[in-house]
Amino acid sequence: MLRPLIDTDPAVIGPYRLHQRIGSGGMGVVYLGYGAQDRPVAVKVPHEYVASDPAFRARFRAEVAAARHVRAPSVAAVIDADVDCVRPWLATEYVPGPTLHAAVLERRPLVDGQLDDLAIGLATALAAIHDAQVVHRDLKPANIVMSWEGPKIIDFGIARSADYSGYTQAGELVGTIAWMSPEQLDGHVATAASDVFAWACCLVFAATGRRPFAGETQEIVALRITATEPDLDGVPDRLCDVVRRCLHKEPDERPTAAALVDVLTCALRPRGTPDRPGEHAAPVAREDGSATQAPDHDETRQSPHPRPLTTPPLTTPRPTHGPPTVRPAAAPAPLVAGLVLVLVLGGLLGAAGLWAAGTGHPHPDVVGVAAAMLVGAACAQMLFPSGQVTGTLVTVLAAFTGAGGGVVLARASGVDQPGRILLAVAATLLVATGCAFAMAPSAPGPPPP
């Protein structure tokens, strides 16, 4: 959620005017800023006391270098950066939308096409990151934004190139324990296989609303990650097998991200196969320097490279149409039924509000319309669990139309004649239903804020 700036926030960082806070933490603040052409960007600014730490400076410099390595639509692109000024900053593409963490906890776990899109989208992002010889090391729901185009990874705060480990010590834990792999918890250097493990943890959370290795303390969570089997109750059968393989304790038993994309695409998108991920994931030169040369895969790896998944597809492929990353969240039949329900309740509440006039209730029109709007919002929540803005607006507008029409026609028919009021509401339903069909969206909107 965007928040206003506070007194201690700068008004300008580099060439960017800061307007609002996107988020903040112990290490720094992320702002919504605008450049010379009013292009929105996310500007990450470390706290002053943190920026003075040489170790953090090295981490921040590595983050910028890692982010510039990756060029893929599923990863927030670097726009600009200054890692050498007194207060370093990094400007990346601004991705509107909720994080996966917020979307699941504030609404509900993902289902059906939503979950499939997330699985393929995240695997595609990881394949692009790994093709650029970068290991993320901290993939988690809070670092994934559910954008218009699909899931996007937004934070490379502790990422590193495959041959760089100079800013960490042997055995040092870097990352968020609940989403770490067993080898990371054992003190080994994270590899691409560690990111695949985190991918599976994120998918379990998206499908169930809980982590595959839960516990009341970090110590219990770490023990379960290293010694127990994951809790996959609630994960759809079509994804359960591949998720279990990605959560294998041994890194070399997990599939690569590229192999993961192939398997998921074959199983979930048989007619909508996307381009091979990572084709454009190459080092990209920027204004203040160029990305380092992609290193050799085997220079620092402490565990074998994860092998491709060779088992058959997860389930019998189910056909889909159109682009693989965009899918309506509700079928036409539920949409029609829901709109009719909204219109019925809206019209009746509108008429009921006017009926209150006969008993001397103050402002009956306002009461009826307000009640109908509440019904419309509740139905919108049920009809559009993925938060499609256009569909939600259509649903609420339909409720408003039913309520308003009910009020007008009921007044014309007279509040003391119930039969005529019901006829007026029925006429309202016909008119408003036609309007709703005319306004019905053909494509889903963005995720909810």
C-alpha cells in the first residue's frame, strides 16, 4: 500500500522526485518516484546508517550488478542507479499490484488458472535469472508482485553472480529462513537449485495460504526444512509431484528452472506454449557501467548442478487458449448468475429503502442505494477472487443501477402498492441486466491492491 512521505524523507533522489512510500524496512525505504518524463519508478534508498557500512555497500553494489544481468519481462528492470554517492540508490521499473504475500493473506489462496499462471510465471522468471548466471537467494512471496502481465520478481537485495561470494562468510545465513533450502541452512553457498526450492515453497503458500515447513520459531522451521517432509495438503494434484521434487533435500535431485518451465508448460499450457525463457537474459550495459561478464557455471558451486526433470507431465494436459499468462478468473456462467443476483438484491433493497418512507424513515433513498452498494461489493468479492478491477466495477455499477432503478420506478408506482413495486423492480432487472451485459469486460483486470 502506498503511503505519504514523512518529514525525514528526501524530496528528490538523483533525478527522481519522490511522491510516496511503497514500503520500508530495517535496511531502507522504497519510494514511488517520477523522472523528467513523469515515468513512475521504484527508488530503493538505504538508510544513512546502513549506507555507511562497507559490507552493506558491497551487498548493494552486488544487487545492482545482479539486477542488470537479468533482462526479462517477468523481472523488474533496472532503470538507473548510483552506488557510489553518499546515499546510494537504485531505480527500477515500478510494478503496481499487491505482493503474493498480501494477495494470499488479505484475500484467499490462488486456484485453478491463477495458480497455474503463477507457477509458470515464476519458473520463467527464475530461468531468466539463472540464464544470466545470477542466483536470487531470497525468493519469497513478499518479493513477488502480482502485476497486470503476471507475477514479477522485484527485489534482488541479496542476489549474487554465480562466481561472487566476497561479501559473505562461509556458513553465514543470507536470506529469509522460512523460504531457505536445506543446503543454505547447512551453511553451503546457495545455487540455482536453492532458488528452485524457494519456488516450490512460494507455490505451496500460494495454493494453501501456509508454508510447507511451518513452525512457531525459526529454529523449528529450520529443523523441519532440513529433516522432515513438506506439508503439501491442499496443493492440487496436477502440481503436487513437481512441487515435491523441487522440495527434495538434495539439490541435484531438483529440476532446473528451465526444465521446470518445460514440464509446467507441457502439463498446463499444451496449446499456449510460451517462448523459451531466458532468451533475452543477457548482461545489459547501463549508463553508469556495464554488467560483469557471465561467469562459468562451476566456479563456486558446492553442490552438483540440478538435473532436468525427466518424469512424464504432471497430469493429463488440459487445453487452454490465448496467451499463457492471462486467463479470466471466472467462467461466463458464474458471472451471469452473479450479476443477476446482484441486480435482484440491489433492486429489492432500493425498493425496500423507499418502502421505509411510508414509516417515516429519514432519507430512504440513500439507505436503499447504500445497502445495494454493499451487496454489490460483497458479490464482487465472490465473483472476482483474483481482484479484476474492470469486472468488479461492472458488478458494483450493476448493483447501483438496480438500486437506483428500483428507487425511481418504485416511487413512480407508489410505495403503498407492493405489487406495483415488485413489477417495477422486475422491469429494472431487465434493463440493468442488458446494461451489464453490454459493459461486461472481455479480459481480466489487474490484481487487487
